[in-house]
Amino acid sequence: MASHVTPPKTAGTYARRGLVVVYLFLLVAWPVGLVVQKTFDGGLENLQAAFSDPDVVFALQLTVYVAVWAVVINTVFGVGISLLLVRQEFPGKNLLSAFIDLPLSVSPVVVGLALLLAYGGSNGVFGPALEDAGLQIAYATPGIILATAFVSLPLVIREIVPVLQEVGAEQEQAARSLGAGSWQTFRRITLPSIKWALLYGVVLSLARALGEFGAVKIISGNVVGQTQTATLIVEQKYQDFEQGAAYATSFLLALIAVAALVVVTFLRPEESPDGD
Amino acid sequence: MTTEILAPPTPTPTGRRGRGRARTNTLTRQSGLGLGLALTWFSLLVLIPLALIVIQAADGGWATFRDTLTDDQTFDALRLTVEQSLLVTVVNVVMGTLIAWVLVRDRFWGKRLLEVIIDIPFALPTIVAGLVLLSLYGPRSPIGIDVSNTERAVFLALLFVTLPFVVRTVQPVLLELDPEVEQAAASLGASQLTTVRRIILPALAPAITAGAALSFARGISEYGSLVLLSGNLPHTSEVASVRILTYIENGNEAAAASVAVLLLLVALAAILALQLVNRWVARRG
């Protein structure tokens, strides 16, 4: 992008480079490497043991189920609200746009508390009525999905909005003036132009959804084999001195998250999401 | 990835309407319906539950609020949280800017790997982040450094989870910065220090501020990475979010809401700061 005149390399260049490398190695690379090493300490034993523990298997299945639901909800909501925010004018738009970011900076514990106050079975505001209607949210899977959707809500939106702004509305208007319906316009014009940003947002949401801990801990009740997700079982196994299982489950979660991130970073075309 | 999180909040270039802040309504019936649905979902999921925290805290009255916050253990937890978050933010401002600088201006083998390493704290589940740090800085540390169950554990955990914020906000701005301006300054006799102080830092200041705000807000609200590492000892290594959890577990929702309201205010302040910085940048640039 910027014209790269290779600057002369001074002692300062090497000092800065060295400092950054050492800092990142001590803070991130070495500790992460150690967890991987501990996972494979006895060969594949830890992973095999974890996979034959029904509680771990259940937790992993629940986590994937919840994450997929949360991501689907956030994708539909995210695409819809991004189109509204970028392509439409309505009163209160800036306020909404500011509030959309809120879930990213709210503490997970506060999220859990908020959902409990709204959907708790005994003294939540909507909880009792919903339970009478046969829908239990707190301490059940729907609550975990809500908490997960909450914490990852803005990720898709924050990826799509800048791209939508950049491509502008002209092609969409042209399509419409040529008689395309709104669904057709979306599918043929809008979607192709935002597909990389959307994919990136989906992967970020997925990584966040698989890893949510605090909010889920509060709203799920953390019941083994019923509402215990993968991150919750990591905590429990570690505290029960079953560290092999804790490391193995952590490794799996980290592997999925990091792999997804790396794949998309390399898949994504350089900074020109439109391709032209 | 935070670059996108920092994207300015949608002053839209949708054509001729732009001038004169006309708040016209362009909703058709179809998109109006969509907006209604989206707002309903957003309210049910986010706005109403968060509002209930404020209501719950207000319900308890001023007395509960005051009693909760002046409780020794809660006060210590809040102080520890704020202190460590500030400290971490300062380190991030320095190291984050330096990392961004090296990533943009330096070229060496393995730089791409560093880029991935910086995103790892975002991608790792927080509980795993705690476990990861415990492996090098815990009781069985191979280098003999054990920070577990102390306030240093809080510092370390926050440093880990907030690593990407300043880096990822400063990096794109630095990419846009033209090295020729610096060369011009140097050729006019400015020393390296003067160039940094007069040319580079002013250009980066908004991005650094934004990154610092994000980093501080994240530090204040952190929970997962601390659970295994800090031991949650009252008065020593217990942070605000752990306090809230204890109140919830004891069924004291009013007290939990009191502390939660404070955290919520910090979150709102951080968002406000971001919006202001974004507007300011948009106006200048």
C-alpha cells in the first residue's frame, strides 16, 4: 500500500524487533506451546481418555450445538441489521449503531446476571410466564444459546458494515431498476460483495461462541451431562485434578478456534473484499 | 480484527441525500418490518436484560448500593480491578504501539507468524487462556516463576487477553502513514526523537486512545482467564466480576446488580470514548 522505501536498519531496528519477539514469545507462544506439549505428554492418551469420558463428549456436543445456533441467529440478525444501518435512514439510527457494540464490552458475568434477571425461572421477569408455557430458558439449553448469541452479537455486523459502505448502493439500485426483487438483489448483488467479510464474521463468531465461559456458567447452572459446556468442563476437570482431561479439552477448543482464524486469514483476499 | 470493530458508526455515503443532516426516513414497509423484528430481538436479548440490572440496582435503593460498594471485600475487588486494568492499559499502550510499529515498518522472516500469535488471545476461550498461562507461570512452572493466587496473576491474565487491542487499532493507521513525511522532517534537521514526538505520535494518538479504551474496558470486565490463575482470594486477587458471581451464587441479586451497574457504566464510557475518537478522526481525515 504505502510506498516501501526500505529504511536503513539501525541498532534500534534490531532492538525493537528483539523486544517484540521476546515479549510475544513469553506472553503467548511459550505458554500455548506448553499446553500443546502437556496434551501430548503421554502420546495420544490424554485425548483418548477425554474422548471416552461421556461427560466430556456430551459437553463438546452441547457446545457445538449451541455455537451453531448462536452463529446462525447472529448471521441472520447481523446481515439484516447491517443492511438497515447502511442502506436506510431512520430516526435513532446512530443510537442503535452505538448500542450494537455494547455486548463486546459488557463483562460476561454481567451478561449472565442480566439474562438471569430476565429469564430466570423463579424470579426473572419473563421466566415464570415462559416456564408456564413450557419453555425453560435459564438452566437449560435455550439460555446457553441466548448467552452465547449475546456475547458474539456484534462480530458479524462489524465485519459487514464497512464493506457495505464501501461498495455503495449503486449496483443494487441498478438491479432494482432493471426489475430485480429484493431477494434477488440481495442474493445476486449484495451477497457476493460481502461474502468474505461475512465469512470472516461468521468464523469470529464461531470462535467466540465455542469459547464463551462466564455468561454460560451463570445462565446454564453448570449441571454435568445436562448443561455443562466444554469450557465449563475444562474448569471442573482442572479443579478435580484431572488435568489430562482439562488439557485435552482445552487443546481441542484452542485448535478449532485458532485453525478457523488462520484458515480465514489466509483465505481472505488482501484487503480488497470486493475483488475489483 | 478490531479494526472493523472500530469502524465509524455509519454516516452513509448513499448518495445525494447526505448533506444537511436530513434525518429522513427511507424505510419501506418491508424494511420497516425487518427493522421491527430486529429491534424486538435486540431488545429481548440485550436491552431489556441490561436495563433490568439497572432497575434491580435501583430497586435495592441507595442504601444497598452504598453498603455493597463500601463492603471491604467488594471495595478491594473493585480497586484491584481498576488498578490492574490501568496498569495493563499503560503496558499495552507502550508495547502495543511498539509491536504495531515493528509489524508495519520492519521486515523479517517469521513476521506472518507474529501476526497469528497476536490474534491468539482473541481466539482462545478465556478459560483456556487461564490454563495456558498457568502452564508457564503457575505452581509447576518450568522457569520457576509462580504468580498464581497473587495480584500479579490478575495483571498477567489481563495482559494476555488485552494484547491485540492496541496493536490492531494502531496498525492500520501506521500503514497509511507516509514515511516520506518523516523523511522530510529528518532532512529538515529534525532529530529522531523530534520526528517521533511531532510527526508520528500525533498521527497515532487517536488510534492509541481507542485501543487503550478497549483494553481498559476488557480488563475491567474480565472473568474467565482469571478463574484458574488468580485463585480469587478475597482482598488479594479477587476481581469485580468474581464478586458479582459470588453475590449471584448467594442469591443476593441486588448487590450483584450494584457492582454490575458500575461495570456497565465503564463499558458504556468506553463505547462513548470510541465513538468520540471515531468522529474526531472522521472530521479531520
